[in-house]
Amino acid sequence: MQPVVFGIPRSRRTLFIQLAFNERGAEQKAELFRAIVANLRLRAGVPEEDVMLMVVETARENWWAAGRVVDPDTGYDARMTDVPAGPAR
């Protein structure tokens, strides 16, 4: 175990959380990070210093699940019937 990561001392309880989703703006990601840290602190008593977050962004067409391929224009699989109007981006 490395005792220091990004110049921050870490404990044995440090959580490394990797998130994967389509591209989002910097402020949207910052809000998500703040919410995750706040909830971990509130609900599990995890100090902010013990949370490391990383985002892996990928294009919609790179997602596949249960035979479904996401249409990059809509954000939905072509077999889905309840798709909102307009692009998902």
C-alpha cells in the first residue's frame, strides 16, 4: 500500500471508486464527486481524505449490455419503444 497518493496521506480504509459513463462537463463531474464524498461521509463515516474517484469516459457506441447497443444519436437501443423525443446528448 502506498501511504501517500497525490500528496494526500491515506489510511487502510481508502476507497478507490471508478465511474464509467458518457462524456459530462467538468462542473457536472465536480457536483457528482461532491455528492459521493458527502454521502460516504454522512452514511458510512468515510473521511474525505479516504475517497479517490476516477472517471472513465467513453462514447455511447462503446456501451453494450444484454445484446443491446446504444444508438449514439438517441442514447437508447433501437428495440426500445419508450424513447423520449430529441437526442440524449
